[in-house]
Amino acid sequence: MIYLNNKKYLLFGYYDYLTNLPNRYKLLSSHDKGKCTIAFIDVGNFKLINDTYGHSFGDDYLKAIANMLQDIVGNSGVVFRFSGDEFIIRFDQKEKNLVIEILNKIIEGFKKAINVNGKEVFTTVNIGVYESNGNESLDDILRKADIAVCEAKRRGKGQIVFYEQKMEDDIRRKALISNELMQSLKRDEIRVVYQPIFDINKAKVDMIEALLRWDNVILGNVSPSEFIPIAEENGYIHELGKYLINEVYRAFNYLNSMGLNICISANLSPRQLTDDKLKDELNGLLLKDMDFAKKVILEITETQILSNESHNIDMLNKLRGLGIKIALDDFGKGFSSLNNLAFYPVDIIKIDKIFTQSMFENEKAKNIIQILIFASSKLGYKLVAEGVETREQFEYLKTIGCDKVQGYYIGKPVDVHVLIDEIKRIESGANKNL
């Protein structure tokens, strides 16, 4: 029974109407600055369960989870419903080993089906943990526990992660990169360099790969492996991609004017691949110069294709219809499958450098390279071995029939204006067996 006096109203407002657990307001009001451990519980698939069975069933599901958490935690801590499918457990001055034991029981509990109204429901959970020294505000404690749970989700399902300062440092660096990246093109900080790709049979450089480089006034040199995923997340990848393609076109015209007729490859990002405007942008550029279409190679990874397979294969077919060649980059990394060589619309296979650089220490890596060379030859693909850094690697790949090689042994990425001299140096060295 609820009385409409001030006291009873406040008491009601401290408890979740659905699960009867204390809520976030109770957590805020009851927190003192003593030492404590906060565990942030993030339940997976809740939206899917709501969409599949309805919101009423979803409510009963949350009640079942609340009961399970209380049963496991018992008197060792207090369980709060924080919001939606998020729960908080507060442990006051408990030994870390006991906390870990309880949290592991929660992980194990979620590995079993949860019975809701006669239906067995499987779901996942991730837990982020912060141990407070007693001198922090609750807002700061919760923020750090949330950082830990985000890291747990990044690592996979069913993870328990304790907060570390590095996690926060990484987030701040990521935010700084994102902010600086938005200004990078205006400041002329982004540039394109080109790495030669050597055709073993022709004994000449017949391809180059365009690579983005970023030298920021605050951050210094930032690796593409770091800033490209961030550009993907914040949507700035479209501007970078457009800039790259235009720079490749400029390089193509410059090299042509210098008497060098060469293919140029450039990486295509996952978000660009799902962007229907990409085809129109490229089409407009190619209409200016149909010879350019015959010399452009767009590199894409299998993971990118798999993210939206049907749409992406259709997009690749449309790009090939414009005359553009497609290279399957980093093959062998991640979820690579020989099945994809038969069905993906590609022209070139690029073996991931991990195989090239480990083939003399790992017999299986060496055998995989041989298999890929054989399969590529039978399927009509050209094959590029990436990451060639030693003469020994080069000579072995040459012996087993690899088409092309790329890596520091051949040449490092350079500015387009010194590329011709670099190619002359490489081809001159080829006549002397490099």
C-alpha cells in the first residue's frame, strides 16, 4: 500500500517497481566513501528477447535474472537494478578472491538456460569491476566500472574485466584521435605514400599500393591501424576515402606523364563498401578517364565482405563492371576460407604477412602458402605475398611460383615524386637478383 505522504513516496522511489531490487537512486543515496567494489553487470540479447517474445515476457525475464543474482550474491553484497538490462552489485570491503568467486558463479549461471514461463532462454553476460579506495565519488566509481564492462564486451561474451588505468588512457587517446582526425585534411596532415609490388616473372614493378599516413601536430605519427578504425566509427572514413581515391587519380596522371603506366591499389573500408554513393563517386571519376578504371585495384578483406555478404558481393560486382579490379587483402587472417576463393568476385589474392614471416619457423604456414599459390593459379587469380622482408623469403617464394611480392625487402612506401627513382632502383636490383 502506497501513502501519498513524503516519506512513503521517497521510500517507493528507491526500489525498482519490476524486480523489487533497490534502484540507482537507492545506490546514490546509500553510498558512502568507504572502500567498496562495484561490479557492473551487462546482460546481452535483451532487445532480441523483447522483440521475439514481447515486453511482458521480457519483464518476467528480468525478474528471473534479478532472483538469480540475489540467490548467488546472498549476504555478500547488494544487487541493484541500474537501468534496463543493467545491474550493479556493491561489495563492501570484501576480499577480492570472494568477489571473483561470486562473479564466476554469475558467469556460470548465465551459461545455463533461464526458465521463464516454461520457456528456456539462453543469454550472455559481461561484467566490469572497479575496486574503490574510498576516496572517489560514486559517479567516478560507476564510470570506471562502465569502462571495464565496455572492455569486457570488446573481448567477447562471458568476460569479467577489472578496471585498469590503461583502459581509460586508451579511451582518452581514442577521443583525441577522433577529434584531431576531423581537422586533419584541412591542416594537410594526411598524405599518401606508395609501396611497390614486384612481379617475379616480369622482373619489374607493375603495381603500387596507396597507403594513408598521418602526422598530427599533437599526436605525432599515428598508425593507420589505429586511426582507420576510429574513422570508421565516427563516419569520417568517407572523407578519407574520397581523398585517397582523388590522390590515387592524381598519382596515376602524374606517373603517366612521366612515362610510367602502372596499376595502383587502394584499400576500401567496410563502411565505404556498404555505401551506395561509393559506386556513383567512382563512376563519376572513371568517366573522366576510362584508362584509369583499368589501372585501379580496390583492396577488401574477407571480414568486410562477410559483414553484409549479399550486399557487398553485389557492390563488388558493380565495381568490377566499371572495369575496376578487386584484391582480397590479408587472406589467411581471421575467418578466411578456401570456399570464398570460388565465390567472391575478386581478381587478386594477397596472402597475409603472418604466413610469409613465419614460413621458415612453421611448416604448416609454408604448406598453406604452397596450397594458395596452387589454388590461385588454377582459379585464374594473381597472388601477392605480403610482408616480404628478407632475401631468403623472396627466393623461396620465387622458387614455388608466387606471382608477386610486397614488403620492405622490395621497397618501403614512398612519396609519389620519388617513386620512379625507387622503381628504377628495384628493377635494377632485380637484374642482379635483388
